[in-house]
Amino acid sequence: MKIATYNINSIRSRLESLTAWLAANQPDILCLQETKVQDSEFPLEAVKATGYHVSFKGMKAYNGVAILSRVKPDEIQLGLDDGGPADEPRLIRARFGDLHVVNTYVPQGRDIDHEMFRYKVEWLKRLRAYFDRHFTVKDRLVWVGDLNVAIQPIDVYNPEQRAKHVCYHADVRTGLSHCLAWGFEDVFRKFHPEGGHYTFFDYRTIDSLGKKQGWRIDYILASPPLAARAKTCTIDLEPRRQPKASDHTYMVAEFQPG
């Protein structure tokens, strides 16, 4: 079983490269973030033509999540369900038999003095409660997406300069650590304990990819039963080298069946 995640940063802008990547890599499940399109304008037929089922929730110009899968999911649920803002274009959950897939686009936060940073910190608390409410560590659960947090110093190329950044601030690192403490294993770190591996390369930095000036803020996280079956987890940098690329790239994990 091959599961991938990708912040596509506008599915309509990168539809051609998406379909080419699907054909070349053949994942069983691909989770997308920042589709940036309202549902009525989602390129549904073009995605279905690749042979994948697609479930999605979006909005105009911002956010948006989707799950592409070879097999039609048995169930789809959207958003946080604790009585607060559901934020459906940031969370989509699919069930395939006893496999649960949660795909999230965690708020970026804008600035530590901005209300969206406080919302981000609270969102992570709500997310941990969501996992507590819906799952146990015995479930086959994978949580993927752009989490907008570099949790360890090795997850950003210059951590000593990032203490006040919304994606490295102590409050969000603590929030993500609390979510991971539910029982998740960071599948990429299982195979790559060393630093220097990134999934996001800022457009504003000239040749950020070539200079290896990036962040690892995209994750594939698995519950114990699923993490035990992980075979590989890699970052595919080639799509980031393409013209008009997303500022993120793909992360892919493979799991033994069973």
C-alpha cells in the first residue's frame, strides 16, 4: 500500500503535473492540501479520468483538501466536530475498511501577533481531542498533510533564526507534539533520522531547493499497527524542480499489506 501527501498550492494550476505524477507513481491514496478551488469548479472529471476516486472540500482561493484513491472510500467525513468552527476545507477523513486516513491542512498562522496564530494553536488542541474522540491506538490510522510546523531543529535549515516564526514557535511545536503523543509515529523519521530533508522550499528564496534551504512541514504519521508495517518513506524532490511548481513537494510512504 502506497500513501502520499502533497500541498499542491492550487490544483487547477498544477493539474497537468498532478496527473503525470499519478501515472508515474501509482499511489493507492494521495492526499492533497491547498487545492484553492470552490467545489463547483474542482476539476473532477479530469481527476477521475486518471482512474482515481476523489473526495474533496474546498473554497475559493484558499485552503482546500482532497483524497484521491484507487478504491472508493466506505465513508467520508469533513471538518472538526467539536461544536467550534468545523473548518471543513482543512480536514477530510476517509475510511477504507478498517483503514482510516485523516488529511489536514493546519492553519499557517500568519504572524505570532495575529489572531490566526492563536487560532492555529487552538486548532492543534482541537485536533488532539478529535483523535482522542474518534480513534484508539489499536486502530489502523494514518494522519497526513501540511501541518505547518517544523517540529524538530533538523526539520528546518536555520532553526536558530526561527524561534519567532509561526511554523517553528515553541507554542506550535508543543501543540504538534501533543498530537503526536496520542500514539503516532513519524514514518519519515523512522527511516531518515538525520537532518537535511525538506518538503517545502519558499518561493521568496532564490534557488531555495538548490541551496537546501527548506522546511519539513509535511508529514505521514501512523498509529502503532500501521507504523509497524511501514517499509519506506521518501520525499520526491523532482516535482519541485519543474516550472511553475508548488512550493511543496510529495512525500510517499509504503506499507506492507496485512
